[in-house]
Amino acid sequence: MRLDRTDLKERYSVSELLSDLEGCQARSDLLFVEQSYSGILARKLPSSRKHRNLALLSGTSESWGALRPGQCVIEHLHKVSSLPRYWSPLALLNMTLAGAPCSIIPSLTELELRKEYMGCQNLPTTVWNQNTHRSDEKHD
């Protein structure tokens, strides 16, 4: 099997993507898309009541390659020379890539960022804490 060809049976349609994101209970989801589906998504999302927590960001991978988990998304948008397009309320972009607020002073350490914001936040608290404690033990 060649990896550079897509099997038509393996397509992930825009409708399927939106359906999968519909039930997401996260405070916010950042959806980074390159050119393939950005226009279709940009037309469908503003009128959707089921995707109010979804921020759609479009641009080349180069425009997002320098973005780091602790960096504020909206600040990155202002620094990028080839400004990517985005379709979302600005409040959804006023956070770090990891989901932390941008205005925390002093800034979070990498450990605090990982503990408080990174990873799936929809896990039951007990499971999240177990995984976090195991990870901390490895880093000590």
C-alpha cells in the first residue's frame, strides 16, 4: 500500500468532522485547517449553534509551526507575517494553545501548564489525577 494515496473509503468528510465535534463538552476547541476544507467550514460554523466552542483557524503549517503550548493564540496571530484567517469569537483565541488564559501573571511553569490545562479535560477527575500523578513521578 502506498502512503501517498488516499483510499476513497477512508475520507473524513466535513459533515463527519462537525458531527464528531458536536458533542464535545470542552470549553473550547481549536481546529487548524489548511486550504482543503477551510471555506466549507467557514460557511457552516458561524450559523451552527452546536459548535459555539469551536475556533476555526486557517493557514499554512508554516504560520502555525512556531506556536507553542504556552503561547497566546491571539498574540501569535498578530505576529505572523502571513496572517492566517480565523472564524471564531475572539474570546476563544484569547488563550494559549494548551487552553490556559493569556493574562496569567506570573506565567505558568511547564509543569503547571501540563497539570492544569494540557491533555483531555473531559476525563473524570479521578482518571485525570491518576495520570497526572504518574507523569509527575516520572519527572521527579
